[in-house]
Amino acid sequence: MKEKLLVSACLLGENCKYNGGNNYTPAVEALRERFEVIPVCPEQLGGLPTPRTPSERVGDKVLTRDGRDVTEAFRRGAAKTLAIAQAEGVTRAVFQVRSPSCGCGTIYDGTFSGKLVPGKGVTAQLLEQNGIEICDSTRINELLDMEGAL
């Protein structure tokens, strides 16, 4: 039986990115050989439409480029993603980098200028607080090369 792995749906080619596109990453397909992949898009799970206005974290809040507070939708999506992970017995996830939901390590700074700062997306933070290891999409090969590596 394969280990279950949450994966940002956009990495699998699902058009759920804020602009209606995706972040398809061919290396993700190789994960299917080793893991049972469970796609999630926390932003859609939180009730946000696709496409949607870009959002960035500003402290504990998530704001759209035009200043709307979408924090509750991000929290709702994070909670639903955590519920899926717990129901499926997931202990690891591969998430899209820099996302206000899924980013881990660095995220955009909230000025919509492209500047990165240390931080985590709302979902990545909640999952880590609940013992789920997060691997960002730039480290997929490490996950494939080393058992247990995140």
C-alpha cells in the first residue's frame, strides 16, 4: 500500500491558480509511482472562485491586491485541507512555493511587488502545526530520491 501524499492541485495541472491557470510540474507525475496522490486546492476549498484577484499574506491576514480581506476563506480552506489530511492519514504534503495558502519557507511580502520574505502560507502553517511535513514544489526530486526526505 502506498503512502498518501497531499499535493497542490495546480502542480498536477488543475486550473485552480488565482489567474485560472496552473503550475503543472512534470516531476509531480513521478510521485504517483511512489505515493497515492491526493490533490487539494485550499483556496477553492475555502470558497474562493477561479480565477480570483491575487492575494498575499500581511501578518495574520490575507488581503487581495485591491485590499479585500479574504483571511476567513483562506482559514476555511486550510481547515478543510487539514480535515482531508487527517481523514486520509496523510503525514506529508507537496505544496506550491510562495503561495499565501501553500507556501513554505518564503512567501510574498504583502506589497504585491514580487518581494519574498520568510514565512508560510495559511494552509502550510496549519498542517505543520498538526504534524504534517511540508515539501515545497522545488524539492520534489529530494522526495523521490530519499525515502523520508522532506
